Amino acid sequence: MSYGTAVSFPLVTLDDVRGAQKMLSGVARATAMESSRHLSQLVGAPVHLKCENLQRTGSFKLRGAYVRIAGLLPEERAAGVVAASAGNHAQGVALASSLLGVHATVFMPKGAPLPKISATRDYGAEVRLHGQVVDETLAAAQEYAAETGAVFIHPFDHPDVIAGQGTVGLEILEQCPEVRTIVVGIGGGGLAAGIAVAVKSLRPDVRIVGVQAAGSAAYPPSLAAGRPVAIENPATMADGIRVGRPGDVPFGIIDELVDEVRTVSEDQLSAALLLCLERAKLVVEPAGASPVAALLGAQRDIVGPVVAVLSGGNVDPVLLQRVLRHGMAAQGRYLAVRLRLTDRPGALATLLGVLSVVDANVLDVSHVRTDPRLGLTEAEVELHLETKGPEHCAEVGRALRDAGYTVID
């Protein structure tokens, strides 16, 4: 594809994004750009992290929500706004509405994490819990809008929302003018579309790579079909990009301006989140870590300098614990083993002594003596170990076998 400079694209233009940037002055933070030496070594080119996880409300969503609500007519503001979200959009709408003096009602799934529900209320919104999945919550919010006249604030499928998200692209060009590639996660597509409009208008040479979770990747089949296509039962830990159908407005922009859409696995997402925490000292949610996951699998085929957009950091602590453990397992740094031993005094101490010799850190021990599957003199032990990588895992296995233990699959 070839682009001219300062070109306008249908529905959303560079002027729209610049107007949104002025509107957001003093409202949204110009978030930090941090370099990552570790990722730079892996990719073979300079890598920078655009830290939207440090944005107010913990994600980029405030930008689009504020621009959309600020653009409402006085009578529309008086009617209030309504939104549906499991977390980030909810908080963005809540804070934007509070800042603009507009009443906001936010529908959230009954299973939404308690910290996100509490934060949405604290930002000033009235929260209503409805349904088990976001689709049910969305239907309830739209029904509420029809009944009350409240304006429905879509999380990604509106030009004003896309213009607001596009301000991230302007900041990237200001903070890293030498950028050659921008990697950004895609759910419905609002953030990627906004960044694409802003960046391709000013720097058509910059390559934009979108990233989706493999279990929730609606864009590849949609781009192949030339229209938004819904996928059934999107599934991924990255709830921020778990969207079953692209938005009509962002799809048209992404189809024209985004150079490539890649997919990443759950293991890659876990490893990326762990890397952000350990190496960059940044708490990032799985959706926000998706660009890093793509870089981990890039095998040096990305042209640098690279900017990876960390879109959010609102991760439930319980999920964070599970994801970190999963990420450690994927890197060979966490090992669960189950084995049987003779139930006699000192048997467990002897087993732990074997593990101590090979420097395996025991995180948890489950010791079962009474089970129909066990013989009269048998006990079963399940151990959760912290290891140093795949080679160390293999060493632990050899040490157990050499000591006469049989590991149960």
C-alpha cells in the first residue's frame, strides 16, 4: 500500500485526532515511553514501551470515552450515558462522565472482578450487574438506552472514540520520532484504528502490526472476507481484547491502514506479562501485554525502532497470580510433580532432601495418606516447585528417578 502525507481517511481524519488531543489536554496523561533493553536484545532492534497501563483509570479507554461524551449535545448530556463493559471501558466512561458532569450508568457482568466494579463506582458511575457474559450485559445496556433515552457509549465502534484513541499515535510520534514499527493489541479495533489514522497520515513509512489472542481472533477471517465476521465463543485470558466481531468503523480503517495482524497464544501472553513485571517493573494486564507477546515470537522479523503499546494494567490480582504461575511454567520455571512413596517417618524429609541437593525451591506440598487408590503403606505427594528453566526441570526429574521415585503422569 502507498500513502501520501496528511491524507484524510473516511469517518476519522488526522484533524479529528488533533482536535481530540486538544480536548484531552489536562484530562488524559501523556503516558511515559520506556525503553526495554531485554526486548531490544531479543528482537535485535530498539524496543520502547508506550505505557498506557499508567494512564488514568489504568488504560487508554479514558481517551475515547471522554472525547465521545464531551461531543454530546446539551440535551444528550442531560439524558445521561450508558455503557457495558467488564472493566476498562467501564472505568473510562465513569471517570469521563464524572469530569463532564454527566450521569453514567454502567452495566457489568455479574462475574466481573470486584476491584473493577469497585473502581467503576468510585469514579462516579452507577453500576448495574447483569448477565454472565458481556454480550448479555451489552444487550441490557442497549435496552436501558432505548427505554430511558440515555446515550449508549460504544467501546470502539464510533468515530469520536477512535479519534480519542488515536491521540496515543500522536504521542508515539512525538516521543519516538524515529519509530519504524508500532505493535498494538486489537479487540474491537478502536485503538489500532485511531493509531493507524494518526501515524499513517504523518508517517506513512511506519509499519503498524496488530495483535490478537489466537482464541479470540476475529480480524484475520474478517480481513480475508473483506467485511466484519463474527466468531463463536471467543476465548482468552486477555479479556480486554476478547471481542467476537470487529467494529464496523474500525474495521474499515484497519483493513486499509494496518499492515499486518498477528495472533499470539495463551502461553505467549503469560510469558509476556511475566516479562513486563520482572524486566520492566510494570504491571500489565494480558491484553496490554499482547504486543510484547508478539515480539517474543517475532524471531527478529520486526524492523526497529519498535514501539509496543501496553494498552492497560487493570488485572485482577487472582488472575495475575494464575497468569504469572502459568508464565513461569511456560518458561520451564515452575514444575508440578506427583509421586508415591512409602508412608514411613522421615520419607517426606528424604524426598525434600533430594530436591534440596538439585536446588529446586519447594513452593507447596500436598501429602495424601488416605485414598482408595493407595496401598496400605503408600502415600502420595504433589509438589509445586520453582525451577530455573527447562534444563533445571530435566535435572530435577533425573534426580528423582535416580533416587528411586516414580513420577506419576
